[in-house]
Amino acid sequence: MQNNKRDSMNDNTLTSTTNDVPAGYRTNAVGYLVPESKIEAIDLLRDELVNEIIDEGKNLAKSYKNTKLKP
């Protein structure tokens, strides 16, 4: 798994290194599958917020890259 992270950093892209997770599950910090029913509501909200911030950052990075590439 570390190779995937390292590869994604080397090619200068902002890509997710997570694998497909079955519906109704999330992965924890260690990478284990955890049923969403076992996760507290506040933690699900935190996860949603973090993912929104990451998506916004990816969009900003793309915008910045496109701006730099303009003649």
C-alpha cells in the first residue's frame, strides 16, 4: 500500500489512494473496514467535512495548474 501512496505523490497528481470500500462500510486510520453503524454521527460529519475540504483543495490545485499553463 505504501508504494501506491508514494507513486501518487511522485506523479504530482492529487489522487485518492483508497481502495473500493463496500457500501455501508468505511476504512479506519489503520485501513480496517468498519461498519458505518458502529461509527458515531459526529465522526461521520467530520469525515464528510474533511472530504469536502479535500475536494475543494483538489479543485483549487487544478485551477492553479490551469492558470500556470495559460500562455
